[in-house]
Amino acid sequence: MAKKDWYVLTDFKGGLYLSLNEEMIPRNATPLAQNVQVADGTLQTAAGYQKYIDVPVPDTAGNPAAIGSLMKFYRDGGDTRYLLAAAGGRVLYWDPSGGIGGNWSEIGSGFTTDTFDFLNYQNEDTEMVIIGNGIEATQKWTGPTPGGTSLEVLGGTPPKMKSMALHYERLWCIGDSTNPSRAAYSCRMNPEDWDESDEDKAGFIDALTWDGGVLLGLSNIFDDVVLYKTHNMFRVIGTYPGEYELRQVFTTRSAIAERSIVSEGTLAFHLCHDGIYVYDGTQALLLGGERIKSYFRSLNEGALPGACAEVYNDKLYMAVPEGTSTVNNAVIEYDILNDSFMIRRGMEVTQFLEYDGKLLFSAPNGYIYAFDEGAGQDGRGIEAVYETPWEDLGRRDLVKTIQEFYAVAEGTGRILITLITDTMNRRYLVDLPRRAEVVRLPVFAEGRRFKLRFENVAGASFMLARPQLQYEVR
């Protein structure tokens, strides 16, 4: 005699699980998803992105220029802020007072790369942003004046810098191509004093590995300077030059993507060819273990040096190049609090920047966008999909006949629900109610195992909670 029962999906918090047999992963996880949110346990269409500034960064001819770097300068205790972009060998800042909509104003040109790092600093009464690309001389900018202010070469005799950080009021930097394994530091309280004979002297540390690697980046983590080489990480122990000591904390056979290095609070993250690693002040471990390790085989390894990252609102966003793409065309989203992964698609990202209380990103088309804003992707509909793992209810030998679907739902437009078994697929279009209510759907499918797929139609926004299937077993 057939027995009726219910399959219930209580929440969706598990996130992506790609490296295990589907029937072995948690019921609330997914082997396939994009452009959805699951942090609160419901399944929702993720927000999109929209232009933060309507005017693209221009080249010298006035055409949109591909943006290589985004930077920011906070002045007057943070009350005054400026957004900077490097594109087409120039550095420009956004001047919102320049007529309707504002305009981009050049403050420097003639650079041979648009990949910069930056640091905000106050030297006595002078507030400045320090920028460097590792090739040209390190620059500073103190902001616009009525007569216009251009970039100036940083004072003293600083090395060329492509990555920099502040540690106990010393400017630390790496990136001088003549000393690719050297990390230099300024005198205390003065980023324009590099005199190694001073009482409070400047100096350097060489992180030698003899494996062909070079220093890629550095960061201040747990009040320690952490150096990233091609295949290694080093922690600088000590608070002043007389006690500085190097200690290796990580090594890898693959290469570290230099623009993926990002830290926030008690954690730091970076990307290698085999996955994302998290450093907790003691060691660096593969983030998420085996959960999404197989995903990284789908990336364009040759374009990984351009991967970039940012931590914002307790989430890590890592932009990567999928397939044969030479630009970052997908974003790995890691929810730090829920320990879950998701994938975003439908954008191209050259760099992230937290600015003005928003997460911004630049694109090759010259525009700057606000991430996680709006119901579309710069005017295009969002393509959202989520699939549950295979479920046999612990009895592969029994045939399940599925008869009804229930869920709490709301949204705009329609959602496509596909009921999949090992013998058939059944597709159902559902009109979404404007307010959350229980949706009942008569369905029919038979098989020894089953799964559900949810897809929005024509960019519709949806929310689903606690989907249930009534089934009979025989």
C-alpha cells in the first residue's frame, strides 16, 4: 500500500557544494546556483548593480577608457572624500561640482600601467593620498584647489611602490622591480623620510626564497606586516626596526593572485589557482575545504593575475575569469558569518572599492557601478537559478510519486519550477503573488530520486521559503 509523506526544505543556508556527491551534501545546500541570496534562509533573487556615476572615465579623446584601478582619498577627518580612477595612462578624480552630473578631471598622466595601490595619510597638517604602480615614481595628492592640483612625486627618496600599508606609523611598501624580494619602510611618522641614517631610521627587509618568486603585495593584519610572494607568505614580527623578524606562514605550488589580497578585521584572504585561502594570523587554510574546490578548474588560469577582491558587510567578493574570459566575468560571494558560498554572473569587474557606504566596482567599459543595488544589471534582467541536490529519501530502491508542491512565495512576474526525477522532467510556470502567501501547485512526477530547480522568468524578482513536496512511496 502506498504511503504519503512530505519532503520539506526548511532553509537554503547551505550555499554551494560542488566537490561532493550530490546525494551526500546537505539538503539546504546546492550543486548549481547563480545570482541568488540565501543568507536569511529564504531563497531570493540577488540584487543587481547600477551606475554609480552616469559619466564614464574618459580617455584623452573623450571616449570611455577601461579602468584599471579605483582609489579614494578621505580628507578633513573623513568629511571630504574624493573618488579616483586610473585609466589610459592617466589618473583622474570625480568632481561632482563640474556642471550637470559632474565630470572627471585629470590630475596626472604618462603612466605605463593603470594598476595602482593607494594609502591615505596625514603628515603633520598635510592630508594626502599616496599612490604607486611599481613602475613610475610614487606619487601623492593633497586634493583639488581652485587653481587645480596635480599629482606630485612623494618627497624624500622613496622606492617605487605597487603595494603599501601602514604599520606603527611607518609606510611599508613593496614593488620596486630592482629589488623584487624587498619590503621597505619609512621613518616613523613621516612617509617622506627614507633616510636610513636617521635616529628613527628607515630600512628594508629581504624575503628571499630562491624559487623565482617576487613580492606581490603586503597588508597590515593583526598589527603585523604580512608579505605575499608568488608562492609564499611571510609575517614580519616586531614593532620597530631593531626587532623585525621574518617568519614564513604559507607556501603553495601555484601562484598567488596579487590583486586578490584583502584583509578585514581578524581575517585576510587571497586567491591561488586551486582556491581561496584565509589567513587567521597563524596559518593560511583553503577556504571552505573541498566545498567549491572543483569550481576553480573552470577558471582561465592565464587571466587569474587580474582577479580582485573586497570585503564588505561581512562578505568576501572575489571577481574571477570564468571559462576563456580574459576579464573577471563572475564573482564568488562568501558569507563570512554563515560560512556559505554563492556565484554572481552577468558583470565584468576590473576592481572593487568600498566608498561612500557602498561597494563599487569598475568595468572595462569605463563605468563605475554600485554593486548589490537595483533589480537589474545596468538595465538588463538578472538571470537567477537555484537547484536542490538529488534526494532519494534514503531508499533508492523505492519509487516516489510526487503529487503536490507548496511554498511561501512572493515577487514580481513569474518563476519557473522544474521537478526533476531520474526518469522525467516536469516544468511549471507560476505567477508570483505581490505579497508573501502560500502557493499550492498540483504536480506529477515519478522516480527513485528527485530534485527541484527554481528559475526566474524575464528578470523577475522572487522569494521562496519552506518549499514542500507531497509524495507517495511504493
